[in-house]
Amino acid sequence: MPAVISSTREIPATGIIPRHVAIIMDGNGRWAKNRFLPRVAGHKRAMETVRGVVKACGERGIDYLTLFAFSSENWRRPKEEISVLMQLFIVALEQEVVKLHENGIRFKVVGDLSKFEPKIVEFIRNGEKLTAANTRLTLTIAANYGGRWDIMQATRSMLAQHPELAGSFEEEDLMSHFAMSYAPEPDLFIRTGGEQRISNFLLWQLAYTELYFTDTLWPDFDAQALDLAIQSYQQRERRFGRTSEQLKTSPSAEGTRRVVADQSA
Ligand code: IPE
Ligand code: IPE
Ligand code: MG
């Protein structure tokens, strides 16, 4: 049995607070442009937003926060911008990982790390080791991540370990090979910056995630903006394929809606 259940195989338990929030942090460039600043000024400012959102998620009892920092297609950007993003990533790793550890946060990075400088990979692995036993919040940074890459690498990895599965395999066989096999599927997906697309983020895992799009640019996204997203989530009826009437007899779903109703009373 896999530790993490699949929403298409079983109906997951849901609660008033999303257990896993996954965010596409978009709009840094436009934030800077609005201020007549170079795009990279937006990326620098974005780090402060990350700090605030990590803290707010911890305070709200969210167990997993996953942030899309660099997609497998972001290599298509100008060389200078990529270089600044990598520098910022190194500085963040140097400065922030110890603080995350002090706050009981487990730090993970998912994505194809083979394209990163060895120095960055070493920082990442050391950070992951340092924080491995922390239980307060798991912060995952998706760097050079792509949903299609993940499905491809998981399939390759599964078949390398179990060549006998080539003819026939189940979801469960594949799932443990995904980069985020340690986390439940996201309950809430947030994209800042106004675009309404997935941009090759967690394709498999978003199957039954509640989607929330906001025009707020990532550098302006704060605890209050996060609360608006959570409030929107709390109004959703997570049916997982069932009818509304069926939910009335399902204890976990009813539990969620009862608490929402109590809050608004
Ligand atoms: C998101 O902000 C950060 C990364 C993709 C690295 P953008 O840089 O995409 O900002 P916009 O979308 O151009 O405003
Ligand atoms: C998605 O943002 C990737 C990250 C936030 C890391 P993009 O700005 O790259 O997405 P598109 O190109 O607008 O779809
Ligand atoms: Mg963008």
C-alpha cells in the first residue's frame, strides 16, 4: 500500500484547512515593470513574499506548501535573467535553510537537478538532510520542475527497478516514483499574476485539486491574500466524482462543510 492515497482510487479525507497548498508564484516581472524597475527587482522582492507565506502557512496549520520557483521551460528566458535567478536561489539557500530548520520546517526541492551547478545541488542536498526530521511544515521548492518531466522520470524509474511491470502496471506502482511521493495531492492550487493556466506544474497530482486564480502579483501576495484563497477553498464542495446528495452521508465531507457553516454563523 502506498503511504499517500490517490484521489482517483480512493476518496481522500478533507478538512477545513487545506493540508497541501501548491502555488505558482507568477507576476514578478510585471510587478517590477509597473515600478519602472528591471524584471529581476521583482524576483528579489519575491523572496520576501516567500518568507511571509511560509510563516503564514505554518501558523494556519497547513502541512505541505509547494512553490513553483522555476519551470523546465523557464530556460527559454534571456540568459541574464536565468543567471540572476540562479544567484538568488544560491543566496536563498545560504541564508534561509538554517532559519527554516530553526522553525521546524522540512525543506525539499523537486525537479531535474542535473541542469544545476554542482554547488547548488550540494546546498540543496545539505539543506534537505539538515531538515529531514522536522515535522511542522514541509516546504517544497519546485526548481527546473515540469509535470511532464515528472511523469516521464517516474515511469523510467519504475521500469528500471521493475522491468517485469513493462506489460502492465497500476497507478500505485507509478506513484511512489513521483518526485513528490512523500506528499498528499494538493488540496488547494493558487496561481498569482492573473494567468489561468497550469504551465506544466503538478499535472498528475492536480487531478482533484481546487484551483484558485488571483490577479494579485506574487510580490504583493501576503497573509491576507492567502486567507482569501483559503476562504474560497472553504466554500468549495469537493465531490471527487460523486453527487452533492451522496456527500450528505459522507462523514469527512460533511465535517468540512459543517465547520464552514459554523464559521459564517
Ligand atoms: C514568476 O514571475 C517567476 C518565475 C517564473 C521565475 P515572472 O518572471 O514570470 O513574472 P511575469 O509573469 O513576467 O510578470
Ligand atoms: C510559471 O510561470 C512558472 C513559475 C512561476 C516558476 P511562467 O511565467 O513561466 O508561466 P507562463 O510562461 O506564463 O505560462
Ligand atoms: Mg510569468
